[in-house]
Amino acid sequence: MDTHVDEYHCFHKDENGEEILPSSTAVSFPESKVDNLKCAEAYPMSGGHGPTSYSNNSHYQGEGVNAAKHLIREAIAKNICLKQLSSLKTYHVADLGCSVGPNTFAVVDNIIGAVEQEVVRLGAVMDFQVSFNDHVANDFNTLFASLPPNKPGRRYFAAGVPGSFHGRLFPEESLHFVHSSYAVHWLSRVPDEVKDDKSPAWNKGKILSVGAKREVEEAYAAQFAKDMEVFLQARAEEVAAAGLIALILPYNKGSVYVQQAMFSRVFRVLELTLNDMALKGRLDEKKVNEFNLPMYLPSTTELQKLVDRNGSFSIKNMQPLASSTKGYISSKLADAHQYSLSVRAPMEGIMSQYFGGREAVDEIFDRYVEIAEENLDFLSQSASLTEDLFVLLKRKP
């Protein structure tokens, strides 16, 4: 099998070249609450502090978080409600999809630092509560073992909140700032039709919707829309009036662009790896053909329409995140092994569950390294591309 990368070749659009937000994904909710989606599946990052752990291989995500620091501080300075702030005894921050650190700690320190400046201006005194949320399968032991020591090093009370953010997690109007980075592009489930060999949306030989046929793209887009509607409705009930939500996520800046960006290229190599191993009998071909990753990169148009459809939030900022990706790649991903670790850390849980344990994952990523070595030029060409988006939402009164 030729394991050199060919470029992706298709991406769905409407007749005007705009990305289509499915119109058949409207979800109705009870007036008082949104239950946690029963179908939401858990995709924990690799836990612990070992060589393949997320804590040691989330440099890319850390670069994005670092690049967004000034945007978050600016967002708080411009949008925080001083009248509300002056009346609070406790300011409640939640990081959704926190994983195991260390990025989540940098995030909450930055948020609290910015809010503290406003508190000082008011001459007020208050406590800070931080809720770290992720799936129940997340390695919370590693997370809390890594928690900075209490005052003066840590300026907040900490709590873990296990559960899917595709549903309610907190009491009504109890949150003042919600953050989520590199999490909301994860779907609650892979669309059934992309795994069905009798469906027009069967995604044979591919693992994402990027570069796939129109039916696959539409299935993924519909699932994302459904999940995001649930996410927004749950947050609408949990976030107090004038509260803020900051999101960082990879996004679709355009079909050609997204196919060339780093996100797509590293997973294109994983796709090649799985197909090569199936061809050689090292993995079951049927399982490979049915394996799809539960991730979707939305466009700004899709996000805008979903926020507007929900109606509870105003968009205060939506802009590309100019992270130092180029420098990060040259320093952190200089070889094929590092590329493999950057993919394995977030994918080990789902792949181990699907392909049969740690031994199978070891074999897959050993082969990934070999194929990445054959395609280093292809991978390095994404170094100058920025593919992440910063979104700031404010809860309407």
C-alpha cells in the first residue's frame, strides 16, 4: 500500500459556496432543565504523567490557551457586569472538558487574575470557586494531584464535576464564567450512518468528515448542531445573566484551508496508518472501515446560526486565534515520534476501547511513526497555518 499522503479533494457547500447548517436538527427541551444526554460517550484523554499522557503531550493546546490569555482578560475588562460583581460573595468559574492539566490551571489563573483586578477597583472582597469538569472516566486523581497548593499559590476553592457537558451540570444561574478549550468540537457520538455500509454516508476508509463525501459531511454537521444546541441550552440555564462563556476550538476556515491545516494532516496520517494495517491483516478491515472519530470542525457561519437559534447569548467576539503554531511545531514536533504522541494522547482512550487495549494502540502508533517519517514534508507544511477560533458569548438578561 502507498502510504504517502494524497490531498483531500471534497467538502460540502451550498449553491452560494456557504457551509450548510442542517435545518432538521432542531431539538426541543423541557422548560426547566436539560438532562445529560444519555447517548453521550466518554472519550477521556490519556491520564497520568507517563510518556504518552495528555499532561505531557498537550503542548499544542497549551499554545492556544496561551494565545487566548489577552483575549480573555480583555473580554472580562470590557464585558463583566460591575453591578453584579459588587453584589457577589463568590465568583464561580467552570472549565468544561478540563482533562488532567496543566493547561486548565493556567486558564483559571488567568480568568481569576482578570476578575480580581475588577474586584480591587470596586474595593470588594470575594471568594472564587472553580469547578473542573470532564467525563466520569477522566483521570481526576492526576488532575487534583497536580492542583497548585492552596493560598497564596492558589486563590480559589476547587471542585471536580464529572459528567458530559452535553447536558446540565450545575444549578440554575450559578456560573459567572465558563471556559472550554479544545472540547466542544468533540461530538457526543459518531453518527450511525457513517458506520453503516448500506448508508450513502458510509465513510469507508476515512476517520473524519474532512475531505469526505457530502453525505458524510452532512451527517457530522447534523450531529454537531444537535450537540451544540444541547450545550448552549444547558449553559443558558446554568450561567447567570451577564455571565461569560469563552470557547477555543479548531474550526473550518474553508475547505482548502482546513484540509491543509495541522489538525487534518496529523489525522490523515492516522487514517493512512489504520488502512495500511488493515490491508496487511494487522487490524480487522471491517473494524477499520467502521471506525470514525467523534470530532467535527464547524465554520463560523454554523456557530453563528446555532447561537442565534438558541437566543440566550450574544456573540461579543469571534476571531481566529493567532497562536504561535509555527514555533511550536519546529520545537516540539520536529520528528515523527512527537507527531505520534500529539495524536495518541487525546486518542488513546477511544482507540484502546475500540481496537482492543493498550497493546493494539502501541502497535498502531509504532506504525504511525513509520508513516509519519515518510510524510514529514507533508506534516511540516501545516506549520504556518492557524486553525483555531476564539469565541466569546455573553448571557442575555
